[in-house]
Amino acid sequence: MIDLQISSRIATVTLDRPPANALNAAWVERFHQILDELEQRDDWSVMHVRSALRLFCAGADIKEMREAFGTAGGSDRLAAMIPVYQQLFDRIEALPHITLAELNGAATGGGFELALACDLRIVADEARVGLPEVRIGLLAGAGGTQRLTRLCGRATAIRLLAGAEIVDGQTAVSLGLCQWSAPASELQARAQEIAERFAGHDPLASRLVKQCVNAAMGHQDRRGFELEHSGSQTLFASERTRALILSFLDQLSARKKN
């Protein structure tokens, strides 16, 4: 599901849950296990998150979402996962080490929120990234509205979030969502080169740089994350959202059959 390898002070976390690296409770638990292990080790200074599949991560588990909407209390269970994802992504963001996400393909919804929780992002020119949840009447509730706004500013955040806009890798860099882009054929080598460069610097100095930058950004303010959770609860209970999501799931099923 998720693999961890450490070499040359780089902790490489590889997502490998076919077909889409979908997020669910078991995935969250496994990522926490990896972070637990990393906390006990001192032989790494950069965490490099990548995918073994042709995409990075397509977000929430569609099958589990459909099943939840078909049961009593399903919308409440879905809303209850919002703080679960927030907690994991908060933990990734709070790591004292430098973190790098390598977006080799599609990174949407919760998958892009995972990438946004990392310090740095390199993306394939051909990749498609964004937070299109509003298309199905939802919020990017795992920290996406907060982290994206910090990165690109209010107007661009509204453009992307309220417009449900998906952008390619070069556009993501131009908007400040990612720091580097490269052709897909060169991405892995370029990402490794970047990880090695950061891992080659003094670990203490790097941690102190990150602390100072975090302090400058005021990352301790939790009000926006709380609004994501309460807003998601309201939307999951909405009949219109339910209809939009089920229509979206039906369209996905039809595409798979064709």
C-alpha cells in the first residue's frame, strides 16, 4: 500500500495502492505507521513522497464513498474522516525535516492535499493537478482550502477552488502551487536530484530554516481547518451534494465499463 526505503539520508515513501492510490482509513493508518518509524530514526533528513503508479493519487476511495452513501449515517461517517485526513496532513506538514512530493501524474482532491502538506512539489509537465471537489458539491476539506490559499493567494485560490479548475504541471508552477516541473520522462531523475541536494545540507540548519519560515507564515491558526470540517459536515448531509456525488460515481462506473 505504502512502502518506505531510506538511503543517502532520503526517506522515500512510495504510494502503491492500485489502481489510483485512493485514500481511506487503512491508508491513513499505514502512513501514520511510516511516520512513527521515521520519528524513531535519525538517518534521514528529507522525505520524498512519490508513486509507483502512473498517477500520483486520485483522492478519496470512490468505492467506499458510494457504499457510505448507500447506508444510514453514511454521510456522517464521511464527514468524520475530514479531521482524520487533516490530522495526518498536519503531521506531515509539521515534520521538522524537508518534505518533497513528486507528482508524476494526476493529483486531485485528497491526493493533491497530500502534496500540499509537503514543503515542496515537483510535477510532470503532463500531470493534471487541482482540487475540483466543488463539482460534486463538496469542499477540499483535508486542509486544501488553507494550504492552497497560503501558496497562491486569495484570488487565485478562489479561481481554482470555486472554479474546480484542473491545471497542468507548468501552469501549477506559474501559479505557485509547485516549485518545479519537468517532462514526465525526466521527472524521477530530477526529483531525486532535488532530494539529494536538500539531503546534502546540514540537517540542523535545514530544520531551523523550516522553523523560521513556519513562524513567519503563522501556521498555528486552526480556524480555517475547523471551517473545512463543519462545512464538509453540512455538505455531506445535503441532498444536492448526495445527488451530485452519486451522478459523478455513476459516470465513473460507466467509463470503466466502456
